[in-house]
Amino acid sequence: MTIHKEGYKILGFGLIGLVVLNIAIGLFLPGNIFARWFFILGSAAFYIFLLFFFRWPHRHIEPALDLVYAPADGKVVVIEETEENEYFKDVRLQVSIFMSPFNVHSNRYPVSGKIKYVKYHHGRYMVAWHPKSSELNERSSVVIEAADGTEILVRQIAGAVARRIVTYSRPEQLVTQGEELGFIKFGSRVDIFLPRGTEVEVPILQQVRANKSIIAKIGK
């Protein structure tokens, strides 16, 4: 278990800010021991949360051409056929994973293949489980073409707290199942759009883990 690189700056500035805050509290309230300890313990708890949030567990995976692995840790909140209007412009099977602030927020490639499409969209910050968040919130869409020609769209979606989505994908890039796709800072959601008729391997409200949980089976 290590700290993710996306957390280095936040953790560094956060530590400096908390130290300065506690020094200021000590100077302005020198006789108020209760207030000083309250801020010290609160600052420690907040910083421990930040360390926990930016954790990056190492998870080995053996790539499998016929399997779609979870691209994120979290709870499956949607399994339904829906109109995907950005890239496919037809009906697809959508599987959505809600990531709470307590989940690992590093996102992984659910399949191996070639990156066919990458697009970042500015947007709103509705709660991530809202049905319209997939279309209206800040988001980033990545389409991967698997070895058998199947195209899968992975969409990173910002939530009410998240303010920055990081996507490492580049068009025409060859990627391997389980490698890092990107990172979303704080509460968020990841949608996967699969071909209609895909055999889904998880039930609704199931807790899943990236590189560990099988979402679906594909292949011709």
C-alpha cells in the first residue's frame, strides 16, 4: 500500500496549512487548552483521512480477454439499458459504480485494447448517484476497443464534492487490463457502457473492487 501521486500536492499543502492553523490557534488562544487540543486532534483526524483517501493498493491481475473487471472500487448502483448519446449514439447496457469518499479512487482499465476516444467535459457537480449526473456533471469518457473488436466506454463522473478528474488515456494508446486509467478526487462515480446482451456478473448494490471483481463477460 502506497500513497497515490495525485495526492502528493494536496497532502503537502494540507500539512503546511494545518500546522500554520494550529500555530495560529496557539498564539491567539494561548490560555484555552480545550480549543488548542480540539484543533490539534481535529487536524490529525482530517490528515489521516486524506492519507486514507489517497491510498493506492497494489493489485495484481492476470489479463483475461473474455472478462470485464471493475474499473473502480464502490457500490453497483445502476444496471440498465440506456441511450448513450456521446459516442455510440445507440442503446447500451450501463453499469454504474458509486465511489464514496472512503473508497479507493484510482480507476483501472476494465479490458485490454486500444484507446479509440478520449473526451473531457466541463459540467455541474450534482450528487454522483443522480440519474442525470452521467450527462450533466464534470466527466471524462474513454472508449477502449478490445481484441475482438468490442468497444467499451468508461466514463469518470465527478460528484457533489469532487472538483477534478484526472484521465491518463490518449487516443491510439495500447492499454492492458488492470493498468491505471485515471483518478477522481473525492466522491464520484464510474459508468461502463457495454454492448446490449452482455452477460453481467454482479447484482445491483454489490460492493466491487477494481482489478478484483468481474463485472461482465464479453467475446464473440
